[in-house]
Amino acid sequence: MPHAIVHLMRHGEVHNPDGVLYGRLPGFHLSERGYRMADRLGEYFGAQRDAGAAIVHLVASPLLRAQETAAPTAAALGLEIETDERVIEAENHFEGLRVNRRELLHPRHWPHLVNPLRPSWGEPYAAQVSRVMAAVHQARETAVARAGAGAEAVIVSHQLPIWSTRLAAEGRRLAHDPRKRECTLTSVTSLLFDDAGRLVGVTYREPAADLLVGASTTPGA
């Protein structure tokens, strides 16, 4: 059994009728489907706890959609939601816009498209990994301090920071095709640590997979 596990949960579907890239904009709350997804994850982690998992620490991004997603898990586990700015969505030049071919071809955006490997249109992938992993290690330490070996923590974050962190954890290149991210709404990417705090494994689950059919695919960043 791993000495500690930190679960990175992506938020649920967002109410976004205009289909914009919402990024860090305030006021974007969950859709009706998103609330059902959040409830499903609360049931999932509650069942894990009932089966013996020592899930003792819950963290969420400050953005509304993450806080709303975390709420049912907090209720199911009897935990307070601790907010951490380090697991917030990535910065993005296109925030608030409908990102399509016509928009991308506008000359005002060209300076931000010169380096997709960084990427030049937003927060560098490496910077996202650095801040999320710092939050992960703090969550791991807090969980172990509360429950000892086998302790678990949950962090509710966003697709791109979670996916970038997983790529780094698995030793893969950070530059990627956004269409190929394995990080669906309310998916759970789990980081497994040994007793020395070394990352020794990554697992991935989709507890709300049946609710993904027909869900919005507009990314946050």
C-alpha cells in the first residue's frame, strides 16, 4: 500500500452557454449536469472512506466551479474545504473569447502563437507543474500528519494543470495536443507516494463516466 495518495480531481461541467474559454474569470458555476457530477464524486469518495480509505484532507482551487465541485465530497467526508491558489486554472491570453479558427487567425493574436511548446499564449506548462506539485506535497504532508501511513488527500483543480502535472509525473514531454488530454470532467488522477515522499505511481479513474455523454467539451484553458 502507498504511504500516501493525493487525488487530483477535475471540476464538473460548467454553465457556459456562450462557449468561451473561461479560464480564471469569476462567476462560472457548475451546470445542472456539473452538480450531478460533483454529487457522484462525493458518493465515490464517501464509498472509498467507508471501505477503509483514510481520506483526511480536502483542498480546492479558489474558482467557483472547483469550490462547488468540492462541496459534496466535503459533506460526504466531514471535511472542511481548504482553498489553495496554487491549484488554480492556468493563465491564458484567450480567456473570455470563443477560440475558433477565425479568432486564432486575427493578427492581434499572432505574437501569442509563436511557441506552442512553452506555450506562448499562456502560463508555461513547467510553471503549472511547479505550483501544483508544491500544493500536492503539502497536501501529502498534511494528510500523513493527520492519519499516518496510508493517508489520502483530495485536490479539486482544473484540466490543464492536472494534465501537465501528470505528464511530468510520468516523465513525458509537457508540450501536447489539447485534444488528447486524458482528464475528463470530474476525473480522478491519483499520485502515489512512498514513505520518503517519492512519487512512485499514477492512476486514473472516471467515476462519473456515464455523465460525460453530451457534456460540454469547451476547455477552461
